[in-house]
Amino acid sequence: MLDTRLIVGSLHLFALGVGLGGLWSRARALHDSVRRSGEPRALGRAYIGNAWWSAALLLWLITGVWWLGNGAENLTGIYGIDAGFVLKMGFFAAVVAFEAWPTTKMAQWRLSGAAPKARELRRVEAISYVQCALVIGIVVAAASRSEARAVAGAAASLIKTARTPTTPEREATGEVAPITPSGTTTVTPSDLALLTQEIAMPLPGIDPDSLRSSFNAPRAGGLRRHEALDIMAPRSTPILSAAKGRVLKLFTSVAGGLMVYAADSSERFILMYAHLDHYASGIRDGMRLERGDSIGYVGSTGNASATAPHLHFAILRSADVRRWSKGTAIDPLPLLRDATARVRP
């Protein structure tokens, strides 16, 4: 059975190609219409190109909304908006804004039956060329982020269903077999007890008792809470995996900079490390982690102050770690204090 994400993702990208072709066809037909003094066949070709462009725009919008609603775009998770996504949506908003006048004028031409004015034809032609450039910009922005890799990953999953690697094969690649999703983000006392046994301080030599919680501190002018622990440390201090598990996603965003999303061994929890200066050598999506493995180095990428490098450490209770930035946030500091107290002599 075909993967729905693969189908929708393919249609989304297909709409880009169809739309670009429709826009270009509309522009060239309008160019011919002006040059040939309103030649009716050229204007007819412009209407056909416009119809293809309109259909592609609708398909693009529908598949994009599905993509957002089904977790393929991480719009609402912790630091889940990246520069590529912002740029892509900016280009899309510009394309739609530019389309208002051409759509109105072409509808008027068809309804009135009168020959369009040459200056109006030239204006719609010029706007169409600008929109072509913006659509190309969307493709470049999409290619710079994880969308294309998500579609490729869905395609790869079809191949993997034909043959599931054995345990020795997984060990050879350093990958961990995913656990069945829990299906809930509700945090229970048993969850907290398990997590206390799982985790340790992600920065060596720092006593959690010396830290202050900023979990409920307001951010973005009070629009959201911090929902994380900031651990100040010198730039390039090694960041260690706080729990055994696997890497879910290496990610980059405007707010979080270089980030690592990881699952614990039970795959109930997502551990997020942000503002990294750089990643540890060899780290990659899907690789297994042992507690204490090096995953990166403290920095100030993203919206962190360059004069205050630190690790932004967050924990989420996840219903399904495949949605790697979504879940119920848990204050890391009490858990780190309890975990440290448990191992103290």
C-alpha cells in the first residue's frame, strides 16, 4: 500500500512544476498577444496557461495544508520554525499577493469579451515573470530544508517494508529499531520515575543544584513560556547525551540554531538540545545513543546572545517520536536534581 505522505508530498512538488509551466505559458502568450495586436489565439493560450496555474495553486494549497496538519511541517513545536520554512512561506505569500490583480483582470476580459488594453496585457505579463521567479525561489527554499528529504524518506520506507533489517544489521549501522508509539502525551508519576532513572546532566561538571529553573519564564513578549532549562557554559563545552536512546533529528531553525532532537530508550520522551556551536563528529539522524555520548558543543546559534553561550535543554512527553518537536513539556531541572541525588554517594 502506498504511503500517504509520499503521495501528498509528490503532489505538492508536482504542483510546483505545473504551476511554473502555467505561469510561463501565460506570460509568453500575453507577450505574443501584445506583439500581434491582440491575436485571439495567443489570448486563448493565455487563458489555458492561467487555468493550469490556478489548478496548480489550488493543489499546492490543499497539499500544503495537509502537510502542516499531519506533522510533516513542524510549525508549532519547540523551536520548530526554521529559516527555510519562513523563506518558503514568504515567497508563497508574495506569489498569492501578486496574483490578485491578474486574476481580476483576466476574469474581466473573459466576461466582457472586449479586447484587453495593451498596457494591461503587458502588466499581467510582467507580473507573471515575477511570479515565475518567486516559484523558483520556493523550490530553492524547499530544497534547502528537510521537505525533500521527508518525501525521499517516505519513498525509502516503501522499500524497507519489503525487508526489515535483522538486529545484527541494525547494530552494524548503529541504528535503533523504533518502539511502538505510546499514543499519549499525558505525564504520569511513573513517567517521571522512569525519566529520573534514564537521564543525567548533559553538561559535565555542573551541579543541577546550582541552577535556577526558567521553565515558566515568559518568552516572545508573553506569547509563550520558555519550557526549557538554560545551562550557561563556555563556548565549545562538550554536550553529552542525557539518556540512552537514538537521534531523531538534526535540525536548524531561526530561534534554536543548531539543534539535536533525541528519544530516550523508552521512546516516551524527546530530549532537545539547542543553540549548539557545532555537532559532534559522526552524529546523524537515526543513530543510537548511549548516555554520556558526545552529541555537540555549547554555542550561541539561533536567537541566543553571542556573549552568553549556553545549552537550551528541553524535555517533551511524546505520543509518537516521529513527530519529533511535539509533546507535553516537562521541567528538566527537578528531574536532573533527583537523578543526580540518586547517584550521589
